[in-house]
Amino acid sequence: MTGQTRRLRAGLIGLGAMGRNHARILSTLDGVDFAGSVDPAGDPRRSAYGAPVFAELDELLAAGVDYAVVACPTSLHESVGLRLAENGVCALIEKPLAGTVEAAARLVEAFESRGLVAGVGHIERFNPALQSLRERLEAGELGDIYQVVTRRQGPFPNRIADVGVVKDLATHDIDLTSWVTGSGYATVSARTVQKSGREHEDMVAVVASLDDGTMVSHLVNWLSPLKERFTAVTGALGCFVADTLTADLTFYSNGAASNEWEALRTFSGVTSGDMIRYAILRREPLLVEHERFRDAVDGKPSEIVTLRQGLRNVEVSAAILESAERGLTVTVGEPAVNAKGAAQ
Ligand SMILES: NC(=O)c1ccc[n+]([C@@H]2O[C@H](COP(=O)([O-])OP(=O)(O)OC[C@H]3O[C@@H](n4cnc5c(N)ncnc54)[C@H](O)[C@@H]3O)[C@@H](O)[C@H]2O)c1
């Protein structure tokens, strides 16, 4: 039960690897009628997940939708998103929000100026391991936070590579790091390599500082036969490790820092303490992302990833690429859109 007063009609643009997952969820989402997908490549059955497949966006718009999920290649997010905004359609746009900072900023303006609900598919925020990690950090279970380390490695996915690994994959790490810590990026320093003969970088190493002084490192690539999705947050009281492939969260406590405040005030070192693996209720992150977005379109209070947050992630990824190109540490600039509301 969603408590909705009316059913919503939703569409999908891009029926590829990720789009098919969105179609599966949209076709069964409570309170939503799946109006159809748009993909110029079509579908041999001319329908997918019980709804028609159109060749043109105009056909979906003519069918009438309250909102649409944008899961076509990243370089098309801007043109598709702008057309949805012009037609008064709310949008959940896959990450990264766009291929450039300028395109991402234009999308923010287009949806905000019309008062349309819009979000970005930074799905890691809906991973149960990271949700539990964030709650525990907010509750102070780690004390002072020193460092965030992420590794996101694996083979190249068999699909269009219109952006490199920094914008495609590292934006997950950028988003989750600022979300779990509640702090933005201050500076970045990065190296990239390009080994597979494609147009863009396929491996990156990043060292960054957050606004609150937390140090960060990200290792992200498409060149490893080992697939891992690893996030470790280390602080005065120990270390949390989240595996977002298995949705596991483990705490390694610092045996030298007992929970007594006296010990915390005179931090004297680290020893291995107890290790706890938390039992977490595992709901599918994509389903939770869709439920939150549907509720936001329905006018209910709901936490979604805003376009401004998506823009900020694109800005950090652009700073990473600039650092790698120039061999310098880059200060992450002021947000590109300075309209009303807090920029992220
Ligand atoms: N959130 C995540 O974890 C996640 C995972 C994978 C991909 N993505 C994002 O989803 C988007 C799509 O990635 P993918 O892996 O599904 O790519 P893909 O290449 O598998 O699919 C893209 C689809 O878009 C279609 N398309 C091309 N031009 C179109 C147009 N003008 N209108 C409508 N459809 C069009 C293609 O025919 C193809 O079917 C990218 O932005 C990617 O970054 C997000």
C-alpha cells in the first residue's frame, strides 16, 4: 500500500542493460502504471515488461506520463532530460547526471525553473550496507572520522562507453563518500591510465580531502578480473567495511579505544578489537530508489538524490580529470549553479 490518491504513469527512455532493470521494477511498482519504453534499437517483441516499446520519445509523450526514467547513454541525458522538462514531465535520470558540468547545470535549471521533481540514479545510497553505515556514522559509533577508502574494480561492461571510468563509475564513489560523511570535496589529486584502446581513461587513482578534513582515496577501474565494491571508513573507534556487492557491513573495533570517554580524549593507538558483522535487512536498492522517487512525484516527503547533488558529483569528477591531465592538486570549484537553495 502506498497511500497514493492517484495512480502515476511512468515511462522509460533507454532499454539497455540498466534500462531493463528499470523496466522490471516499473512494471510491478505499487501505484504506478508502466506506460512504455523508448529505444531506437527497439525490441523484437515490440513490447517489454508488458508495455509498448516506441522508437521515438514523442510517442511516449503522446501516450502521457507523469514521470520518466532516463537510462539511455550518458551523452544523451541532457537532450532527453531537457525535452522531458519542456513537456512538464518529472525525471529520474541515471548517473552520471550528464557528461559535462555545463550539461548537468542546464538540466538542474530546466527542472528547477519549472518546479518539476527530478533526481539522479545514484543507486549506492539505497544499498542497505551503506544506509546502515551512514546511520552508524551519524550516531557517532566511529568517533572522529579519519579516512574513507573505496575500491570499485572489475572487467569492462559490454556496452557503450561514451564517458570514461571517472564519470561512469567513480561518480558512485564520489556520491557515496559525501553522502555517508555529510561532507563535500575540497581538493582532489588523481592519476589515470588508458590501457584498453578505448577513447577515455579506464583506470583512476584518487587522493582527496573533504571539507571537514577527512582524507579519501578511490581506486576505480574497468581493468580488473577481480570484481569488488569496497568502502572502508576508519575513525578513532575502529573501522567499518561495507561490501555493496553482498550488502554486508562489518565493524572492526579499535581495542585500544574502549567506549569510555576518558580513553577517547587521550587517544593512544590502535589494537585489533572485536569484529561484528551486522545482520541487515536486504531490500533491492533499485526498488527502494524507485519507491522513493514515486513518492516524491506523488508529493510526499521522500529522500531522493537531487539534481544539484548529481551536478556536484559531475563537478568533482571533472576536477579529478583536470588533476590527472595537469598533474596538479585541484581545488573543487564553487557549484556551477548558484540559484536559490543550498548547493551540494
Ligand atoms: N545506476 C547504476 O548502477 C548504473 C548501471 C549501469 C548503467 N547506468 C547508467 O545507465 C545509462 C545506460 O547504461 P546501460 O549500461 O544501460 O547502457 P546500454 O548501452 O546497455 O543501453 C543504452 C540503451 O539506450 C538506447 N538508446 C540509444 N539512443 C537512445 C535514444 N536517443 N533514446 C532512447 N534510447 C536510446 C540504446 O539503444 C540502448 O538500448 C548510462 O547513463 C549509465 O551510466 C547506471
